[in-house]
Amino acid sequence: MAPIKKRTTARAKSARAARPSTAALPKPDGISSLPSSKRDKQKIKHSSFVSKIEKSSAKTQKRRRPNNKLVANLESLADALPDAATAGELETSQARILQPKVKLESMKRTKGAKKRKEKLDKLEKERFNANLAQLVRGTGNATPGADAVQDRWAALKSHVQSNMETKPEFAQQPSQTPNICLFLTLAFVPIMNLAVVLPSPKASLSVQSLPIPAPASKELLIKVSTIGLNAIEAKIAKLGAIPVAYPAILGSSYTGTVEALGSAITNYCIGARVLVSNRFGTTGNQHSAYQSYVLVAAEEKMVIRIPEGSDEAVLASLVMNASCVPGLFSGQLRLRRPAEEVPAVGTEEEKKILIYGGSSSFGQLSVRYLRRAGYAVITTSSPRHVNRVCELGVDDAVDHTLPSQQVIQELKARGPYRVVVDMISTPQTILITSQVLKAQGGGTLYATQPSFAPEDLPDGVQRVFKAWSEPLYEQENERLLEWVIEEYLPFGMQKGWIVAQPIDRVQAGLAGIDGALENLLSNAEGSGKRFVVNV
């Protein structure tokens, strides 16, 4: 049987028809149709391989099942390979893909959730403070390890005190018992107390680093936030008006946060915001305001809780003079205070009260206090500040820039006066106010600072000065002091008994106090401007 030729497929026929015939190509002379060397064979193979690739990319292939075949050429292979520049990005993207995706969803809000959370936080704070106070007082059932814990606190205190550098002039007596509350608090604060020190009379004040004082059993440790500068402090620092022990730390008015409690303190809690005005005569640099941490003296009563929403700078700037106003008029002179019932008009009620220097800080506070109590007030002011004085409600204001004799005549014409107070109390103003008193038969002239030079007072006129907050501490004024601490100082501005005054905030903090005292001294008379320092 003759061999049967295998049928040629359609794919082979199409490939054969597309392949060009090599016989028709002309050949150069001298070149044989057969390869002459190994190099020629390699060229032929290479040319054939390249031509196959070019043909496959140039024509459209017809396939039965195109989905089962992978079509690729050099360009597609090259595009599939990553570039060297993007290799790092590819690895980064792959790593990013491998990271799990976290779906963030906000918690479902329910009505009243915020109030319930605030109430819960408040209850927890109260419970913590109660437990802490019980721990400090040592009440309750004692645990077997309580003595060991106290011994460890005592050892820690001894170690800190033995390794702390303390200047001899600021050395203090160590407290009698270890204060657990103090160590719990100071564990979270830096052991550093920046203080503004006056090294000698009329010298420049400088900032020094001192140890944080430890409160005794009846003392509070306050972390100061705002300091109010007072004119008397500027006169002590720059003029040496009142002798003090050097090196000295000045200041008596400040606000801050309770940082630590003495073991016998039960009516305050850590974190409470307070306003403090030191009583006149308080000694000890640890109780002065020009520093980061201050100890409130055990006998100090002028510690006021700051209401929510109150401006601490305003309170710190006014607290010293504001406490003197009720001390002078209601404590010393027995005049009624604001909100008390005004009696029927009589002989004494018809008499006016003279406040010389009504535009000063003390003067403005006094005018508003007396007017709210129902008294008629005559004052003096410069044309620059007369509008502000009139806004306080005075009955009349005399221009104190006029010649002295003319001022005296103007004030006499508006008398007689039930009380005469000189808010400036310089030799020039004392001469004027004493002559007004002499014209109505003499009397007591109340001054706001001591006499720094000899003064020639008329017969029958007596000059009286003292720290006018002191009458508040007298036994017969106990209810008045309670009213000042609980109502007048914390809520006086809300009720219109106290008026805010212009405030200059010292920019450099404690380091700017020295320059601020210079400015305060030049603005002390008649401007009513106050200076505060943020610590």
C-alpha cells in the first residue's frame, strides 16, 4: 500500500503562504547559498528567530480558542518587568497591601452621655479627695503595712533634703512629720521653685532657683498662676520705703492652684483654684508671692475660692485694695456696706464723704463701694480721668490739677464732710486735705500710706494710717470678714460692688517684675492702672 501523505492543516498552509521565498532573492556575487562558516549559521538562526517574532506581531492570528492561549511579545514582556527606579516603590506597596485595614467607627452617642460622664468624674474626684484626706489625717483602720509605708516616705524625704542644695539665707526648719500628700504631689512636678529675689535695698531684682517649700500641718502649698503687683511693693523695692529683711521676696496678692495640703487641712482639696491676699505683717519669704510656689501661712484667712468663669488677672490685681475698702469704711468707720438697708435721711446722712484721688485704684474701689451703700461722694480727678470717675457715680469731681489754694476752696464749698480720706497721701495732698478738715473744725484725716517726711498739720487735725485690711481681723468684725471672703471678693464684680480697672500684663513673666515695678512707681498716682504677671 502506498504511503498516504498527511493532510496539511489550515494553520500550516497560512504560515507557508506568508513565509517569503528565499529562492527569488538575488544573491551577491561570490557568496554561496550554503553557509560557509559557523558564524554564518549563527546569523541565519538569529535572523530566522527575529523574523518569526516580527511576523507574529505584525499579523492578526486567527485562533479557534483564543482564551486558552497566552499572547506575548518582547514589548509586553518588557512592560511587565518593574523598572529599577520603581522597585522600592513596588516593595513598599506590597508591604502596604499586607497591612491589615482598620475600620474606624465613632461610638454611638446617647442622650445625656456627656453629663453622666461629668457627674461620674466629679464623684470619683470627691471620693479620691476624701480618701486622700483620710490618709493624711491618719484616721480609719490602720493596715499592717502602714508603718512601713510611712517609713519609706520618711526615708525618701530625708534623701531628698540631704541631697538638695539650699542657700543658707533661705533655709527653713524641717517639718515635724512627713507629709504623705506632699510627696504624692511633688512626685509629678519638677523640684524647682523660681523666685524673684531682692538682695539688698534699692537693688535690681533677679530670678533665682530655690527648693519648693514643704507645708506644715496647717499650711497650703500653692502653685502660683498670676501675681498682682502693688504700689507699696514698688516703693519697698525701688525706694526702700519700708525696711525688710534681706535677701527678700516681695508680693502679697496672687492666684493659683492648691498643690499640696498640710496634714490638718480638711476644708480644701488638691487642684482647687484660690485667690490669696497675705495679711499685713506676714513674715517669711516662703509666704511671699513673687515665686512659683508659695506657702499659705497657717493663720491666713484671706484665701478665697475662685468662682468658675472669673478672670484671675482681674482678681489678683484688685484683691489687696479691695480687701482694704470694707476694712476701712465698714470695719474702722462703721459705715454700712453695699446691699444693706439705707436708713432714713438724717443729719449725718446729709454729710458727704470726701475721697481725694478718686481715679486711683483704691479711690475707684472706694467710690463704687460707698455709692452702692447709698452715700454721697465728692472726689478729685484730673481732666484725663474725670469721665471714668463720673461713671462710678460720684456726686461731684474737682480738678486736682488746679492751683492748691483753688482746689482747697472748691472742696470747702462742697462740704462739710463726714469722712475725709486721702488716697494719695503725699505731702502735697496732705496739705490740701488737712486744710479742708481745718475749715470745718478739724478731725481725723485717713491716709493710705505712712508719712515719709515731716508734715505740718493744722491744729485739730490728726493724721491716721494703718493697713486698712487689719480691722477685718478684729473680733467684732468677724461677720464682716466672712462677708468679704464669701461674697464681696469672689462675686463683687458680678453684683456691681467692684469695678475692673485697666490691666497691663507683664510679658516676661517673673523676669519682667523688676521693670514692671519701675513702671508701677511712675504710674502709681492717679492712673488706676494695674500690673499682673503670669507665672
